[in-house]
Amino acid sequence: MMVSGVQLVIYRDVKMPDEMINCFSRYIKGSKRINLAAKQTLGLKILEGKSHMTVAVYEFLCKAMFESKKPEHIFAHTFTALDWNLMKRAENVVDNKIAHISFSNDALVFIFSKSKSQQDGAEEFLGPWYVYANPQKPWLCPILAIARFCFMYPAVFIGNRPLFEGKKSYS
């Protein structure tokens, strides 16, 4: 918590002497080093954050959602398949509009307007990202997932709507 507060002060438009900035930088580096050493000594988890989803878990989830007829599972299946296949942040998948999806030969093509590392609009668009069918395992096929989703929610084709409608789709 202290490190976050120090970084906030350093990176804001606060005028500080260079010596103070150097002291804060040394403090942050030192505290990270001490914390990692303590974790190593105590046998605590060194890496923090989210763990990746294995292919086996992804396939299990997709198959369970694919076999379900519940509308919320069709929604979740489509979202999961796109998030996995596009290898994008969930926020990008949520914000995608049907108008930003097109076909090119045997692929669906996605264009995005921003990414976590490219938010300032320096580039006109990001992409294209190509998504291909998986006819051997239909529960993993993102194109089939989108087709099922569009049949369930045909309103996505009206106007310039997001693919995943909702007030709090991503929080």
C-alpha cells in the first residue's frame, strides 16, 4: 500500500526535487527486494496475480456451456470462446461491436480501437485479429459460438450495438 502511494506521488504532476524522487525510487526497489526475500525465506507464493486457465479447463467449461440450452450459458460460452481465441483482455471483448467483425476467406476478422498498451488513439485501429473454426470440436469453435449467440440475441444486428449488451457486462 505504501509503495502505491509513493508511486502515485511520483507519477502525478507534483513537483519534487530530483533527490527526493531518487530516494523514493530506491525505497520502492528496496521494499520489493525485501518482500521477495521474505517470501522466499517463509516459503510463500512468490508470484501474485491471476493464474492462467489450462486448455483442459477451457475445454471442459466450453463443453459444459455448449451442451447447456440456458441463454446465460450461450452468452458465457461465446464470451469465453472469443476471449480465449482472440487472446485479448475481457474488456476488449466486451467493448467489441458487431460492426467491427467481418469475414475474410474462412476466418472472422476482429478490429479493435484500443488496447491496454495503446489507449491514446495513436493508431487508427488495432488488428486485425483472425479467428478460425474448429470443426473437430464444435464446443471449442468460436464461429459456431457466435452463430448460436446471434440466433439467441438477434438484436446485436440493430444499429451500432456492442456484441455483448448490458450496463455492467464487465466490472
